Amino acid sequence: MLSSQISLTNINLKKNNLFQCASTTRSYRLSEARRSFLIKALPFDKEKLERARKQVAENTRQIQVELAKKQYEGFDANETVRVVFNGNQVPVSVEITEEAYQKGPEELSKRITEALKNSHHESVEGLKTAMTELARKLGIQGLAGL
């Protein structure tokens, strides 16, 4: 049974006569009549929706450009290997010290992998921060914990 606290603006209509409230992951099956009622009852302004879509697209493009310019470093525990990713999670460079080379192929592989993971993690965190900021600018709630 639906809670009386669910407002129509928090409803996400889905395919196959299912809908989902934004505050829960549970989906509910609707009859065609109820689905038609909800579609008519939901506030819908086509021009406003199109403006919002364009704004999201423009802001997303800006973020992608900004992220491509940012660089995130990652190191192994001994700081003998440095890996750099850009904000779009593309590897940019790898630097390996002579000390790391001298440790042999297995140890070098471990160090490169560790630095890759650290750099990638930093890049992902930068992306999450950028997307959370975009959501905040657009007034979208619920994305803070990306």
C-alpha cells in the first residue's frame, strides 16, 4: 500500500506500468488507469524540461573539459613508481625509478599496480566531487553519496 507521504513529484514512472518513489528502491505495479492518472497529475512543462536538459548537457560538457585538464597522482608505498591519471580516468603517464627497476619484474609489477590503483582512486574521487557539485548546482538531491 502506498504511503500518504509520497508526493507526486517524487514518483518515477517506469516501463511495464511500474513506478518507483524517489525515497525508496521498491517498485509498485500500476493499472493502466492509475498510470494514466499519474501521468496527468504529474507537473509537466515540455519547454522547462527541454531547458533543463540543455543545461545539464552544457554543464556536463564543461565538467568533462575541466576534468580532462586535472591530473591525479598515485604512488606505490615506497614512492618508486608514479602514475598520473586525468580527471576522465585516462592514464597520462608512468614514471619508474631505477630503484623500482632493480627489484625485478614481479616486484615492479606489484608497485606499478599499486600506483595505478591509487591514481585511479584519486581520479574517481575527483569525478565524484565534480558530479556532486553539478548535482548541487542543478538542484538535484540524493547524489551526495555517489
